[in-house]
Amino acid sequence: MTTLSATLAQDRRSSLLGVAGFVVALAAASQLAIPIPGTPVPLTLQPMIVVLAGLVLGPARGAAAMLLYLAIGAVGVPVFAPMGAPGIARLFGPTGGYLLAYPAAAWIAAVVAQRIPSFGGRWLAAALGIVTLYVGGIAQLTILTGSASRAWALGITPFAALDVIKACIAAAIASSRSARARDG
């Protein structure tokens, strides 16, 4: 095997391991779901893992990890939060809009972070990724409740402050990983 082909094979293995690792991390984060009274949306670490996947893996691999997670959950593997309908039916329920926004959120976080590679840029990237999740979630909740203001109250208000912190944590993890990679 030539040096180039060995390097490409190693890169492919690293990419696959990264995608699989984030699918597993997201499935684990999904299981730590805290019900919030008055809303069908639980509190989880999922938003942080979704944007972190984009920050660490880049746009294509981050989005691919999220698509793989959704496909695994849609066929019935119990990777989604333990409350709510199983399998593909979850995508049509109150959290379906958030779930369907995962690939776009990871992609947006990655693209913004690549363009603004500072800690502040990574935080902005993570925050915009989480906003993307909100857009998907609120769209679905608006359809289900018939009210955008009710959807906002159910799907953003209880979570916004903690999601700012999750964006900071994701940016810090991605920044420290980037610094370690630079230092060799």
C-alpha cells in the first residue's frame, strides 16, 4: 500500500469512527431525558451533541452522523428519548421537528465554525445550530398546536437559557480539541 492510499484508508476509518461515535453519543444523551411539566419536549443534552458533531466532524460528516441517528431511530432501535412514540412515529410527534432539524443544525454549526475559527466563532456556530433546532421544533409544534405563540412557550422558553450554556460547552470542547490537534 502506498503512503497516500494508507493515509486515505486511515482518514476513511477515522471518519467512520467519528460518525459512529457521535451516533452513539447522541443516543446516550437522548436517554438522559428530563420531563418538563407543561411541555411534551424533555430537557436533554441532545442539542449540545448535535452541534458538537458539526463542530468536530465538519459539515458533511456531522450531517451524516445525524442522518444515520435518525435512520436508526426511525426503524425502531431505541435511540430516541425514552418518552414518546417509538420508531418513525416519533418524527411526527411533538419532538419530530427538532429531530428532523438535526442534520441541518450540525451542518450549519460546522460551516459557521469553519468560517470563524475562534472560540467566539465556535460559540456563534453552536448557537446558530441550536437556533436551527428551534426552527424545526417550533414548526412542528405550531402544526400540532395550531399556535405559534403556544409552540414558542412549549418549545423554546423552558430551554433557551440552558441551551446558551450548552452552546458554550460545545464551543469549549471543540476549541480544546482543535488546540490539541494543532499541538500534535
